[in-house]
Amino acid sequence: MGSWEEFYATHLPPADFEDNRQLLKQFCENHLKDQSQNIVLVTSGGTIAPLEHNTVRFVDNFSAGSRGSASAEYFLERGYAVIFMFRTKSLEPFTRHFSGQQFLDMLDIIENGENSSISVKPDSVDVLFPILQKYKQAQETNRLLYVNFTSVSDYLWLLRAACECLAPFEKRALLYLAAAVSDFYVPEEDMPKHKIQSTGAPKISLDLVPKILKPLVSSWVPQAFVISFKLETDDSLLIQKSREALIKYNHKLVIANILHTRRYRVVMVSPTTEQEIVLSKEQVHSGLEIEEPIVNEIVKRHEQFQKPDQ
Ligand code: PAZ
């Protein structure tokens, strides 16, 4: 594995990087002046590891962006300004509630010649109204910024740019790193330019992605409240791995989850405590999302962290 410095030196930023950097700068500058405004960076969805420069094929992962997009909504409800950094085409706050077809099914055409219009079906108003209202409120108060990535390299460039803009918030900044970031990738210098031909079985050799949490915590946003997520499939490794991450990176909290139970069970692991959040079957069926108690607990801990003697 190369160092993180080497990674940035050998991988070009994505084409839209400068535009996104300006958006991040502007958004953060707007909120920095208000001393009571907290800000959270929510990362969401999976990254791809391309196999070719002109990418036809890539290695991807399972993440749909449910955790990140739902959490972004709950942070907005708790008054945070939210940078939602997400994988292109993964779930987004508010629109996540409707698939494209479901949304169209909520609408009606009112035929009236040239004055024809579209209306929301009466039985869909109750569903759409509260979501639209919250979305509009986030837009009107300019508290939600969307920036997107596709590859692991795009993600790392954007993450560093976001941290540069968040550093001046000091303890008011929260980083909620829920994206499922590739651990393995093909370094640019080892990647073929063109589509791999099917003339023989290809030999693909993956390298380790440098661990970015280390410089992030120690140098980029040293005063922020940083939370990472840990996903495992083997329950017996979950807490041990989370504890190892806390020791290695020295951040505040790891939210540990298992692939198949992640929608109703997480464990919040801090250097000194372990707290489980579990939803009952009834709670899940009644529509409660685990991200709501997760965000409530984090907001409580972030408030505590910001108290003067902490
Ligand atoms: O995106 P999603 O809702 O399908 O899944 C969420 C998650 C499991 C990706 C997230 O909770 C998480 O654990 N992210 C970190 C994964 C890891 O790198 O270990």
C-alpha cells in the first residue's frame, strides 16, 4: 500500500473537482459566520474501483446509500447544515422515499386543452406533503449541499476538499462517514488505457487503498467530531475491529454493523463505551428507521463534546 500523499500525487482529481470545491467553499463560508450553526458531512453509498482508464468494467460494492440519505434528513431535522457527499445514482435524501415509478403514480393529468396541468392525486398528498415541506425548508435555509462521486479516487479528492472547508468550524463540525469505500483498487499506473480484451483470462491485481482516516483525524479536521462506520459479515470480528480502528485513528466513535442486520441493529463503540441500538420488529413495521435514534444519539454526544470543558 502506498502512502496517502503518494495517492494524491499519482491520481488526478476528477473533471468536476474544481466546481465541487467552489460549491463546498461557498456553502461552508455561508454557515461559518453563525456561531450556533453545526455542520455535518455525511458520506453515502459505495465507491467503484475502475479496471480500465476508459472505464467499461469496475469493482463495486453493495451499498445503496440508505443509511447516508436517511441520516442526512434526520440531521437536517436537528438543525444541522448538511453536506451530502454521495455516490452518483445512489439514494438521496427526500427522493429516496419514491422510486421513479412510484412518483409518477402519485400524479394525475388534468386535461384542459392548452391549459392542461398536473396535480397530485388526493390520496398521495398526505405522503408527499411532509416530505416536500421538509425538502423546501432545507432548500430555503440553504442547509443542504449535494456533491457526488463515483470512483474511490473521486471520493478521496472530494473528502479532502470537504475537510479543508470544514476545519474552520472546529468543534461544530461533525463527520459521519457512512460510505462503503473500496479497500482495494487498481492504481492508475497499473491500469490499461482501453477495455480489457477477452482473448484470455485477465490477471487483475488490486492494491490497498491508503487509510485516509489517519491524516483526516490528525491533520485535516483535528478538532472535529469524527465518526466512522465499520461493516462486517462475521459478528465475532465486529467489536474487535471497531476498537482497533479507534486506537489506530484516534477518532471519537465507530458505528459497527453487520451486513444482514444493519437496518435494525448497530453498536456505537467509543474508546470507553459500547452502546447497542436495536429496533424491534414492531418498530421496523411501524416505519421507524434506525437512523433516527442513531442521529439523536450522535447529536447528544456532539453537544456534549462542544461543551467548553470537553
Ligand atoms: O448504504 P447502505 O444503507 O446500504 O449501507 C450502509 C453501510 C453498511 C454501508 C454503512 O452502515 C457502513 O457500515 N459503512 C462503512 C462500511 C465499511 O467501510 O466498513
